[in-house]
Amino acid sequence: MVQVMEKEIVFGLTTIKYSVTYAERKTLRIQVSPDGATTVRAPLDATISLIEEKIKKRAGWILKQQNYFISLGIKTPKRRYISGESHLYLGKQYLLRLSEGKPNSVKYKGRYFEIICSPKSKAEGLMKEWYREHSKVKFAEIAEPIIQRFKKYDIQPTSLYIQEMATRWGSCTNKGKIILNTELIKAPRPCIEYVITHELCHLLHRSHTKDFFDLLSTEMPDWKRWKIKLEVFMY
């Protein structure tokens, strides 16, 4: 993956700044983060002129998204893994208590995450490992009743796999394996249920067709609410 220098276009009286990231992908995606940053994720063979054309076509939507996030007052600072900092788990915020010592450990109780490690610089790695281990257990627990529900369509996943993903909350393979982003463990439970339901629908309908969305709405009527919540909550 190659990060391209920052670029900008003028739309009316507004200048839209954006960055471009090339990757091995088939489609071009424009993403607006709650801090207002606009990122274009483009295929390796996408030209700058094509990207500029797409940005211009989506300029109105980009500004609308930026104004929406401004109205929510959302801007999540980069985590520094120091005492007093807040961290998310299943949609709730926990304050971090960090102390130096052994053995290296992460625990959460009450409203706190407690990390003991030496040196303190290991805190980030320990926290990420804690999230990975808990996501394996929690995702399986949350997925099970949804998977049971989908058996009436004569489908079920071959496996449930957890991994870090840069641009997706979940995906599924042609062989029926569902992959979930480890970061989802920070989101409220209904957001996780939405992603799992979304991927299960793809086992029956590979593309985002009308049939796909009809099935998604049948199995989770309020899915749009939790999709928006996830997009806002997780940045």
C-alpha cells in the first residue's frame, strides 16, 4: 500500500482536501472520517484524473458528511496509552490505569482497564492482544443465535475468523468463511450484530442487490440505525 501526497479541489467557495491511498482492490472508495479527513482508497491502476473526477462528483456528499460530523462534535484523539485515557469495549468507555511492574497483564473491572507491564511502552501491544482474545469469544457468542436464525435459508458459515482490517468491518469468502474486524469489539453489541447479519446475507446474495437488502431488512429491520452508529462511533 502506497500513500500519495495530499491533494485538493475547489468546489464552489470551498476547498476540499483529501489524501489518496493505493491498494490491491477493484473499486474506488471515498471515506469521510468524523474528524473531517477525506480519504480515497483507489485501485493500483487508478489515474489522478479519474480520482479527481470522482471527488468532484461526490463533493456535495463529502461536505454534507463533514457538516454532519461537526454537528455531532465527534473527534476521537489518537490513543497514547497513558493513565486517565478512555478506551472502548462493547460500546462503553473505560478509563485506563497504567502502572509499571510484572507480570504483564490487562484486566477490566468497574469502569477501568488496568494494565501492568514493564516497560510501560508495552501497554499498546498488550491492549491490542486483549482485544483480539476477547473478540474471539464475544464474536462467537454474538454470532451463534444469528447463525441459527439463518439456517432457515439453508445457509451457515463454514467458520468465523478474526483479523485486523484497514477498510472493512467484515467480509466473507466464496467458501463461506466470515471474517470480522477485531476493532468491532469496541462497538456496541447491535453494531456487531449488524455486521454479522450483513455478512450472512452475502452467503445468499453475493452482491448488494435489492434481494440482499430485502433479506437484511427482514433479519434486522433497524440495520440502518446501527450502520450509521458504527460509522460515527468507531473513529
